[in-house]
Amino acid sequence: MLLWWAVIVICGLSMSALARYLLLPAIIGALVGYGVILLQRQQATTVPVPDQAPAAPANAGYADAVAAAAPAVVNIYSTQVLRPRRHPLCDMPRYQDLCDSYAGPARRMQSSLGSGVIVREDGHILTNAHVIANADEILVAFHNDLTATATLVGTDPETDLAVIRVNAENLTPISIGSSDQARVGDIVLAIGNPFGIGQTVSKGIISAKGRHGLSASPYEDFIQTDAAINPGNSGGALVDTQGRLIGINALIYSQNGGSQGIGFAIPGQLALNVMDELIREGRVIRGFLGVEISNLPTTTDGMGLVVAEVLDGSPAAEAGIEPGDVVLAVNGQPAANARVVTRQIALTEPGTQIQLRLIRDGEPIDVEATAGVRPIPD
């Protein structure tokens, strides 16, 4: 019996020590571990999942600009009838029938001459005047390979612009940009039909603005670009990186007939102004004074232009302007150079007054002339 109680006491003491030194720390450790697990689970729900690997960058090309502009750029083919040379007698009524009976068949020549730009949904197309010059038939090929015959609306040889029109539906006119705000160094795309091989896109920058002196026209104001322009690009579009029209490609400077990185486009704003007047009037009506002036400065401050010639019967002659007069200002604007003065006069509405500040025999005088209508050049 005593042994039994001794075992109970010893066991009782052992269980108490076990609870104190083993069970209690184990319980505390379990509680701490459970808390850590709960904390880790909470953090796992709040920590964001790392992003997936970034997608490859989009092609940094100009496909969107081309897709926007290309449907509005057309190929232009012209056909000219080459009639046999006739003897002068054939113009006499009594010999006309005889000449016609022995005349051979007229030969026809067809060539792919250039490009054009659809600018209105009603079928009006801008191109260069030299593209459709002397054409008996004008054929337009669209971006979707459909074709239509075009009629001539009007031409303006002094800016080398022309407007033709097609009778077609679902046309996509080009979006219009700002040639005035375009800057030297801006990227541009030239779209056209070089050498008649089909629509082609080339890329470059605006190399210069306001180029002139490339022809006899006093209205030159070209945008220069190094985008490849070749024969056949004439009349096509020069667009910005948004596919908006800023110019009509017109000519190149080349020693071998191909592109050498010096091409020229007519500013879009000038082209659109000419187009509107051709549609409205059939021709561009410009103011006319009837003087030939020299750029040679004759005054001490470097300003002034010499009147070299006055046309008989012209508004200048009627106003009393004389050769040798020095033009200081036109309508209050300084006479900086002959090109600027010619433009000032051209922009004057026929029938309105032109105020001129002159020097004659060393004395300043004021002359008022009534602007006439500039004759159409031959």
C-alpha cells in the first residue's frame, strides 16, 4: 500500500513538472506558430501578383499613316491622240474630203504620267498641270484597282496645279494637315506612282521651306524634301506621320533623271486655295499691275525695287507709273523683293485699288492704280 502511494506521489510530481517544463512551452509555441501561419496567409492575399512579362513593343513604322492616306492617292494615265501632219491645202474646204479619204489612221499614245490626290468626296482630284497637259483622255486608277475616266475642271500653269473630277462613289478623300505649321526636320512620306510601277511610299524629312527660283513662276513656295520622288510621283501626296496632306509633289532636282534626295512639293494650303478657285471660276483670277520690276536695291537703306518696264495700256501705265521709278511699298507693305511684290499684286482683287509709294527723281510720291486681271500665260 505504501509503495502504491509512493508511485502516485512520484507520478503526480512528474506530471506537474512535465506540464510545467514541456507541455506549457509546447502549447505556447503552437499558438505562436499558428499566428505566424495566419499572418503569412493574410500577406499572401494582399501582396500583388507580379506583372506578366511586358509585350513586345509595336512596330515603330508608319503603316497607320500610309493606311490613312494611301486610299486617297490615285494613279493617272493620259491618252493623247497624235494626228497626222496635214498639208496646208487640206485646210481649204474644197480639199478637205480628199485629204480625209487618204489620211492614215490617227495614232494613239498612252503613258502613265503621274499621280493625284482625292480631296473631296464628290470626286475632285488635285494633280499637277504638267501631268494632264494636252491630254485627250484622262484615266484614274484607284487604290482598289478600280478605274474611272476623269474630266478636266481647270488648270493653273503658274503654280503647276490642275483639278480633275471623276464620277465615282465611296471615295475616300485625304485628311488635310497644315503646310504652314510643318517644320524643317519633320518626317514626311511621299506617296505616288513612280515610273508607272504602281503606288509606292518613300520616307524623308522636310529639308527646307519657301524654296523658289526653280522656274519662271513668281508664285513658287516649295517644300523641299529628301523623300524619294521620281518621275511619276508628280501630283502625288506629301503627308505627315498622321497621313495628313501637307503638299503636292511637283518636281525634282536631278542630274540623271532619278531621285537624288532633292524633291519639291507645292504647299497644301496653296494647292487647296488654287483648287477652290479652279472649281469656282474654272481658272485662277489674279490681280495685275503691268510692270516689270528688278530686285536690285537702289536706296541707301537697301529697300526699293526699280521699275524696269511698264506695259502699254496696263493699270500701271494708266496710273502714270514710269520706268525708272523706285517702288518702296505696296499697300503699305515694304517692297522687299520682286517675288513678294508680285504676290502682293496677285492677291489683290481685280477692280480694287493698289497703293504704291514711289521715288521719282529723288522725290517720294504716292500713286494709286486699279488692279486689273492678270492675263493667262501662254
